Amino acid sequence: MKIFKTNTTGFCFGVKRAVDGMVQLLENNRSTVYSLGELIHNEEMTNKLSAMGAVIVESPEEIPDGSVATIRAHGVPKATEDRLKSKNIRYFDFTCPKVKKIHKIAANAENIIIIGNSEHPEVVGIAGNAKKSFFVANDIDELKKILHNIYVDTEQYDLVAQTTYNTSEWKKITEYVSNLTNITVHNTICNSTETRQREVEELSKKVDLFIIIGSPHSSNTRKLYEIASENCETIFYEQLDKLPNGIRKYEKIGLSSGASCPESAVEEVFNNMINEKDNKNLVAEEDIDFLEAIEASIRTIRNGQLVKGIVSAINGTEVQVDLGLKYAGFIPAAEFENDENPLKIGDEIEAFVVKVNDADGTTLLSKRSLDIAQGMEKIIKANEEGAVVKGKVIEAVKGGVVVMVNKIRVFVPASQASIRREENFDALVGTDVNLRIIEVDNDKSGKRKRIIGSIKSVLREEKQKASDALWQSIAVGNEYNGTVKSVTDFGAFVDIGGNDGLVHVTDMSWERVTKPSDILKVGDTVKVTVKSLNAETKKISLTMKKDDENPWKILTETYNVGDVIDATVLKIMTYGAFVSVIKGIDGLVHISQIAPRRINKVSDVLEVGQQVKAQITEIDVEAKRVSLSIRAVEEGTTEAASEETDAE
């Protein structure tokens, strides 16, 4: 009979952080420490903390003003936290960082949908941090009902999950909403939860009985039970001093625990099952090859050695690595801060040995040293081959930018950072770029002193390829979505994919544009049409005007000479008044056409803003001119301007 244990057991990071913090607080604080609800869902640990002086309460009202309190790992609603502050209670927030992240999402969302148990403390806390409206669905069927009642395609929704939610059910839900573009999905299920559920699912398919250690009241523990139950007989196991009856009939037994169960409890159950008198045939799968285990445990390591191990624990300051030796390996957590992929328990990792402590049986490891060594090899190879490498701009400095390439800092001078002189280097920070390593300097000792790269050389090649492709297909009348690269007094230069084209100020709008900067700025995306081009000089003239928005076309299709329109006086001149015809076109009412009688001053009859009725007497599209007559309307005639008008 064999016992198989999943790799991931014991407290998860959030629970361990809360428990360690509470224990330290109780040891250092002489007065009572109040806990808002059970710190974690584990009866044994709750009793231990109570014996140390923790008092469980359900609301801030039960805590005396000025006391010391803690917020549980599940988090609390914002109103609860505000109440603690108002009562001058000194509180320590042990909310799991992953749950805290969901609180921030809820606080910024217009509408948030939470997938989880509506009565679970974590879900209650998330809902209590919602900025506006929130909805809770326990499964996909409830979600469908909610969306049927609330979904409006003009509103934005954020979708989150309880950190301990069933990953397979979450996958169904995300697939269901994938076509709804106004729903933003945040994958908030804890990595530890995903790993535990996956390991339990895989192992439960290979055993006859699965034992889940922990409380059925714990959400994540209950999920493990549900997953294992789909593949084999499964039981909860809470009493550590008493084995379940009748397990001798099973050949293979699986063992795992929820995130609220301490590793010590798992080991106790595991050892009890191995050492049970009535079960001498029980064998731990990990202990089958004793010779190999003994040999591995006595192997020694030395400083500077490259070793491999499995990540066994992660906390805020260090990462513990199981090296399979008598030494426990530790790597400072700070070395993983810039890693793109988050580290998980169970990951295999390589590192250099920095210092071995035989007395403590520990060894300090460094992954950063290995990353730098490996990264430098790639940098040197890229320099020799002239290859393009990828990096992220991490800093704008005097004279250029710094790009992180394979964990190595590469300096890119301003002259090599862009193909545009006016480039804002601060705007490049945080962006991914392609570059070449053009120089690797060594100091006198032979150490790498400075590495220089060029973004410009890659950009030029990319631009040339794009330009060649553009000129193979470009033609007058083609439309492009372009990006504004610069704005001048006479127009704007727009990149249409490999080449810049000029949009003259007169081609920006059918309406008069005084300053191009009033309507365009660098970085804007605009739709342009090729007006003219010269393949030899590579000059392209563009227009933002749309033919169907041409006001002269609209005018001739809408009005004829002789039509009477309602117009507004826009400007008074000595020789007449300009009035509005349609948007984008003004017309002139000559002084002789303002009134049936002779007038000396236009302002004696009209004023700016006045509404008048005027008859269109002439439309000259080529000259871009419209003439009108107020006099003709008042006289009831339809004749054009009189000879007197021509004479004047």
C-alpha cells in the first residue's frame, strides 16, 4: 500500500504571512489583540492564537477605542476599515496581497462582477470595496442570469474571481464572456490555488482514496475535496490523532491539504499513516529508495558551484529552495523583483552558491549572479553576430536611455536611441524595444565595463522595409491610418507606415484652421488620403478632408439659386455683411442687397448675431463664393443682384 503526497501542501503565502504576523504581534504586544473574524479558517491555529491572547470579534463595535486589532487574511469591506480609523484603533492589515489587489480593481471599476460565494468573507470584503455597483455569481448559471438582467453593451464591467475559486469552472466562465468586448477579465485566482487544484486533480486520477487535510469550512479546502471527488473516493481528515477506518483496503492513497492547514499538520498525518502499527505495509512513495536519499543528503556543495533545486516556499524576504541535500537553500526575494514571470512553488530553479553555512545547515544562493553570467554570454554573442535583441527601457539618463537586456544594463546614447531628434526619452521608459549591441567595453582588469546598444539601427531597417512595402502599393486616393509625428505652423507630418506625408494646414479640415496645433498633437492617430506623391523624391501629400464632407458639395446638393435660407450675421464690413449659409461656408450680402432703400452704413440695419432671411443669388463653386440678398426677400422678388450692385 502506497501513500502519495502532492508537492504543494501547508500554508499558502497569504495565510503564512497573516499567521506569522499575528504570532509576532501577540509575542510583542502585552495587551489584548483583537482579530476581526477568524484570521484563517483553521480551528487548531485559531485555538493556538486565542491561547496566546487573540480575541475574535465580528465588528469594530466590539473593539474598545484605542485598542490593537488585526484584519484577517480574507480582507474586510472599506466601511469596516474606515470604522477602525474613526475609533482610533491601531490595526494591522493582514489581508492577503492577492486579495488586496482585487480590492483595488473593485475600487476603480464602474461595475464589478465577482465570481465566488457571496457569503464568504473574502467576497464580502471585495464587494465592500466596490466603487459603484457589484454583482456576485457562484457559478456560470448565476452569471448568465445576472448578465441577462444587467448587461448593457455601452457600459464597462470588470470580472474577478475569489482567489480560491475552482479553476476549471473559471475557465468556462472566461470562455463564455470572451466575446463581450466591454467586460474586462482579471485572472485573480491565486497561483497557489491553481497549483494545488491541478496537483490534486492529476493525483486523484491515479489513486483509490484521496484524503484532504483541513476544515470543510475553508473555501479552498472544500474546492480540493470537490475536485478529487470527481475522480476517486475522497474524505476530509481533521483529527490528526486518529486515522480514518478501513484504509487498509486501498492500494494507493493520495494526500493533500488546503492553504489554511499548516505544513506541520500535513507531516503529522503523513508520519502517523506511515508509522501506524496496524498498517506496517504502508509505504511513503518518497521513501522507497533509501540509499539514494541517504547519498543525496550527505553530498556537499561549495561556494561558486552551480546548483539546481525546487522552490519550496516563498515569503516577503526570501525564496526557499529544496536542493535535495542536507543544506536548505535561500535566495533573497529582491532578486526576483524584475522577473516577467512570477515565481511559483514547485518551479525548478538554477542558482550559484554564494555562502555555505555548515553550522546551520543553510546555504545562501544567488540567481541574479547566474542571470548576469548567462545574460552576458548572450550579449557577447549578439555583439559578435550583429543580432537583434529585445529589451525593456528602464531609465532615461543624461545622454540617453538604459535598456535591460537579459538582466544586463545596456546604455543607448541619445544619438542611437531614436531616428527622430525630438524624441522624448522619458516616454520610452517602460516600453519594449529591439536593439543591437554595438560595443562591449572592458576595463583594465578584463571586467565588462560598459555595454552600448543602438535602437536607431533597428528602427532604420524596420522603417526601410516598411517604406519599400509602402511604395509598392501606394497610389493617389489610398486611405491610411497614420500617426502624427510632428506639427508645424504650416501643417503636420503623418507616418503612414514607412514614410511620412505632409498634411498641409489647408487640407486638415473643410473649415478654416488657423493653427495646426489647435486640432492635432504628436501621437494622434488620424485617417488620411493620398492627395499626390512623387516616387523619386519620396514626397507624399496627404489630406484629412473627406469628399462626402465637402461643404460645397453639400451646398450644391441642398440649395439652388433663388432659395431662401435662414442665416446669421457673422461679420459687418463697409461693403456689406457676411452671413452663415451652411457649416463651413459663409456668404456675402452686398450693401445694396441689404434693404429696399439706399443705406449709408451696414451697421445701421444689421448687427452681428442677428437672424435674417436671405435669398441665394449666386453660387460660384470654383471661386468659392456665395452671394445673397435680404432685399429680394423683403421685396418678394427672385431677381439677382441689380445693375446698381454691379456698378457699386
